[in-house]
Amino acid sequence: MSNQVATIGEKLVIEPHVVQNIISELAGRGYRVIGPTLRDGAIIYDEVKGLENFPVGWTDRQDAGRYRLEKRADAALFGYAVGPHSWKRFFHPPTERLWQARREGSAFTIVEAEAPHRPLALIGVRACELRAIAIHDSVFLAGAYVDKPYELRRDRAFIVAVNCRQASGTCFCVSMDAGPKVETDFDLALTELIDEYRHAFVIEIGSAAGLDLIKNLLWRPATVEEVAAAERVVARTRTQMGRTLDTNGLKELLQANPEHPRWDEVAERCLSCGNCTNVCPTCFCTTVEDTTDLSGTVAERVRRWDSCFTLDFSFIHGGSVRNSARSRYRQWMTHKLAHWIDQFGSSGCVGCGRCITWCPVGIDITEEAAAIRATAEPNEGDADARS
Amino acid sequence: MFTGQVGDAASSVPQPFEVTRVRIEAAGVATLEMTTFSPFVFAPGQFNMLYAFGLGEVAISISGDPAQKERVVHTVRSAGAVSGALARLRRGAVIGVRGPYGSHWPVKDAEGSDVVIVAGGLGIAPVRPAMYYLIAHRERYGRIVLLYGARSPGDILYRRELETWRRRLDLDIAVTVDHAAADWRGNVGVVPALIPQIAFDPQHAIALVCGPEIMMRFTISALRDRGLTTHQIFVSMERNMKCAVGLCGHCQFGPAFVCRDGPVFRFDRIAPLFGVREI
Amino acid sequence: MQGLERIVLGHPFFAGLGPEFSAAISGCARNLRFAAGEYLFREDEPANEFYLIRHGTVALELHSPGRPPIVITTLPEGEILDAACLVPPYRWTFDARAVELVRALGVNARCLRDKCEADHDLGYELMKRFVGAMGERLRATRLQVLDVYGTGR
């Protein structure tokens, strides 16, 4: 126990075992603690009891259509970039029951589903992921219709962020101004310092809740050298980006070029498998399923993740508006990088690189954007001009 | 038994409503009427999500009179599992209703102008509330013209109403069919072909257009030939809808969510998208 | 003659036509009137006269054994009948029936064709207008054939 008093915004230092204490403390307060863990050859997010569930000493190697885990030489807790999971599966779950309806004669009554119970504690949220969560906040909370279950899960969540020690081959958060440094919207933020001399964490207190959690654990104030070391870690990550995306005028470029030949070209490669939408931390499209039980007296409505790459996503009047893979890829990329800005005030992309890594044929959104930019026609015409 | 509470537009849970009247308009097309006890307020052009127990929901334009707040009226055409079930309902059936959603026809902004309404097929259902409103406030508008194209004489909806309106001296109503029957004495041909003949002042007019997209494209071309600009033309778009509140992503049309930024759009705002295939 | 010339220039089909041409055309023209139900012409008859509808509606029909005539389309005032007058074999390809009282300008087709051969500028003015009108007609017909109001596809 420390005798000193910490304040919000202050940087402290903790030993690695205190990360375990943070997890235990959160669990003790009733949180469902989610953190990185290793399964099926990938680092994914799942419930963790402690550091024994962490992928300690593992790292990842990522490139277009490629993800491999490798052992590290050290025992870093957070020595990897992001895996196929994002935090959206916890705030915006893959399936969610919305309501149940019970028939009584010709009439029926509807009962809304119960709100989720245990609050979430997320351990290891990267800057790009914080941005993705903020983007989902603008989708689900800031519009005319608020998604109530999402609001409840977000309200009570506790976030332990992590500054990235290394970028992956597909990272480009710098281009999207979404990292690698964790800036805001966290309760605690960790930067791992690990070399042959030490293994410690600089921890920044981001909120009153974060302060309340850490205050009784074992910490000491960070020294000037430790703060500088933490900053060097992030600065080094910043130089390691595997990809870049030129966002200058990108919205106008994509919105003005729906018939660019590059769409035909990428359509020849795209399988419309939907992996990209699955792993993307900001994709939010859902569909609903209405079912009844065998007796036909109880009906249910379930919401589940959907993808604009499915053929029936745009189904209307006996056919799909976006019938070709070309039109569906164009929709996804134009929405993500252009329309999103009109809709929500920011780009939908955070530069995490997941879509590049997890595309089975290695389609690279940064490469596609660059190709369109290189050969686009200048913008023509206006709405009142006759064609 | 039913409070007839209007669906809370902020909630995504349907409210049960009893169907108090069913009128068969044409083969496969029925108008459902539901009575409410608390006022149901909507603007012409808006839609509700209608839920058939255990089957699912569809987005259906509200086709009743906005001044009659005790009724919720929808004209449904059988085109799939849910709409098919709705179009076959009998009086006394209970369905779920939530809404109203979406943008509306600019009937208030059009005061002082001529109003030209061009509807094709089932597209007459979303414009009927606008007609009711314009007629109820007749003195506020210039000429009111309704052009309506149907597939055949047997597919003409709201026939009695159209005949009543035609008998008035202050409304211009013209109906045409794509395919005539032997005893049809009226116009035969596409509805845009009626546009060169109608009398209105393109300097002080707005047009409301609703129907299949191809028909709307041709209609807009004919209206622009008459001197209307894209700022004066309003269309009602349709896309696949699941949530109706701009959160499921299905109804996107370019950057617009048809359920929230539409279904009524001022044409200049979507003109670049209109000509793009598979958008 | 002067009255007819005014009528020629007043019809939408001839909008923008110069006075030298309108005089030539009105020289071949006459005023016509058809009662409701009367046929302007029948399929396969020689296309001797070019009609400009000034008032009323004309139904284009095709006859078929065992059933009443099928109305393909109805043409209101402002419309014309038909390019068949200008190109061989100069025969009508459908029946044209006055749906209600129809007032039309009739232009003798042979007179018009001879004048066009003699004066190609006149011919060109006419052809431009014909091609435009037929193009519009074709466009509308395509939309009509699509059966856009049918359920599904």
C-alpha cells in the first residue's frame, strides 16, 4: 500500500504483478474482465482470470492475408499488435435478443430483453481501438436514436488502455491520426517498459474510476526518466507503421469515382467473404431474425452482425441492388473512408490493419485507395448539368 | 383491450394494433386501417414498420389522412413473406406497429406554389397523405396536379377517391395505364408522357415523384424538360430496411440512410447517385 | 392559306420553324375533324397523310382475332402520326382511332415528300423533328414494355 495520494492525469509506475492485482480487484468489484489470450493460433479477447491467461512472451507477424504468432525473447505482457477480435464484440455483441412476443388469442404482448448484468472491464485496449470505440459511440449514442443496451454496456465499462510497443506490418494508425499514443477516453493507460534491466509499467490515471481502482494498489510516482522512456516507446512505434493511407481529399476522391476501373480490378480478387467486416472494429451493420417456437405462441427477435458483402444485404423487390462483388466492395470501402465522414463526422477507419491481415486474398485498403488516387479522373459536373 | 398507444419512435419495439378495417384495393393489394385511442401524428411521406407475428417486419408508407389522428392506415402489396401475410389479414387481426419514421413531403414549404404529384404503381400510397393535406388546405396552393400511372385498369388503387377528386374543379387528375383492357376508355402509356400536357408554372412549382426508380428517372427527365430544377423535385426512395432508425446499415444509399435521411429526398441532393448502377 | 400557316407554326412539332418552310408545309395542309370512335387510318393502308393532333386524344390500336383491339398507347394533343409517311413502303403499321372529338392538321404526305426532295433544307428541318419525336416515342415505349409496376421480376 502506498502512503502517497495520486491524482488524475498523474503517471505512476507499477510492477508487472500489480497488473494481476488490477485484474483481481476488478473481478472482486463484479466486473467481467476481458483481456488478451491465446487460442487457435491467434491472440484474441476473452474473459481472463489473471496473467496466466495472457499471451506472455508472444508476438505476432502480420501482412496482407497473413498472421503468425512467434515466441518473443522476453516476457512482455503486451508484446504484439491486434488480433482478429476487436472490442466491438463486447459492446455490440454478435447476437443479441431484442425482445420476445407472446401470443394471446389474436393479440400479443411484447417484452423487451433484459439489459446485460455484469459490467465490462477491458484490459489492453490500444489507441486505435479506443478510437474505434469512440466511433461506435458516435454511431450508437450520438444520433437521434440511442441504442440502449449499447449505452448501458458503455456506461459501466472500465478501460485499461495500453500504448503499443510495436506496430504490425499492416498498421497505419498514424495515417488515420488514431494512434499509437493513447490520448483520451480511458480509466488507466499502461506503457510496458521491458529490457534486460527492468520490467515495469508506467501507468497513467485517466479518470476518477481509474484513480479509485489504483489508489490502494502498490504504486510509486514515475520518475522523469521513466516517463521519457515511455514516450520513447510510443515514438518508436510511430516510426514502425507497416502501411500508410493518404487521407487528403480521400472522401471527395472516392465519392466522385464510383465507376473507376479499379473497382473492377479488385472485384476480380474479392471473394465477398466478409472477413474484413467481421474483424473491422468499426463495422456495425446488423440484421434481425424473427422466429417463433414450434407452437407458434412465442416469437422472438434477435439482432445479429451482418455484412454489406452478403448478396441479400441490399435485397429489395425480388433482387439485390448490389448484385455484383464489385458494387459490394465499392460500398464497403467508400462507406468506410468517405460516406462515414458525412454520416458521423470522422473517417470510419482507425488504421488497425485487420482487414488487410485477415483478407484471404490479401486485399489492402491502403493500396486500393492509392491506386484509385493515382489514376482518378478529375471531378466533373454538378447536379443541374444535363447528361 | 388495446391502448392503441402509438409506437414509440425512439424505441424499436412494436406496439400491438388491431386491424379494424381491410379494403381490397386490387389483386394482392390491401389497405389496412387500425384505430388508435391516443393520437397518431405523422407527416405525409413517412413510414411505419409493420410486424406480422413471428414472421418479421416490413417498412410500409403511411397512406392515410394526417388529419385523422385516430387512424393508422397502410396500403400493402403482397411481395414477400411478411407483406404477403399483411396483405391477407382480416379484420380483428393484431399486428405490431412502430414509427413514424423518415423524412416527409415538403407540403408546408410548398405553400404558394403549384404542386405536381407524379405517382406510379404502389407509389400512389405514400403521396395520398400529401394529397389529403393539400386538399384540406387548398387555398394555400396554386394548381394541384396528380398524374398516376398503373399497370392496368384493374391495378388502379383508390379508384373511388380518384373519381371524387377528378370531379372537383380545382384539381387536375390524370390517370394512365401501361396495358389497357378492352373496356378502358382512358389514357394508355407511361405516366411521364402526360407531363408535357399539364398546366403549371415551372417558376413557382414543386414536384413530388414516387414509384419504381426507372419510372422516377423518366419522370424527372420530363419534369426538367418542362423547366423544373432539381431543387424543385422531391422523390421517395426505397431500400432494404431492418431497423428503420439508421443503425443497421442496410438502407444506405450513398452516404444517406433512406430510413432517416429519406425516404423523401430533394432530388439535387441525390442526383449524382441516381444514375449510378448498383449503388 | 394564312390561317393554316398560323396553325402550322402554332403546333409544338413545328416550333422554331422558319417562315419559308411553314409556307411550304401549309401549302400541303388542311384542317381535319374526327368524331369520337372514328378511325384516322387503319393498319396497312397507304400512309398518305401526316397528322398533327391539335385537340383531343388518338388511340394507337392493334387488332387481333378473337379479342377486342389492343390499345398500345394513347396520344394527346401536340403529338404527331407518324414517320411511316416519310419512308417507304409508306404504309401505316397500326390503327389510329379518335378517342374523343379530335381536331387535327392533315399534311398531304406525297406533297410534303416532293417538296422535301426539291428542298433538302426543308427535308432536314422535318427529319430533325421526326427523329426527335420518334426517339421520345421509343423511350416511352421501352418504359411501358418493362412493366415496372409488376410485382418482382
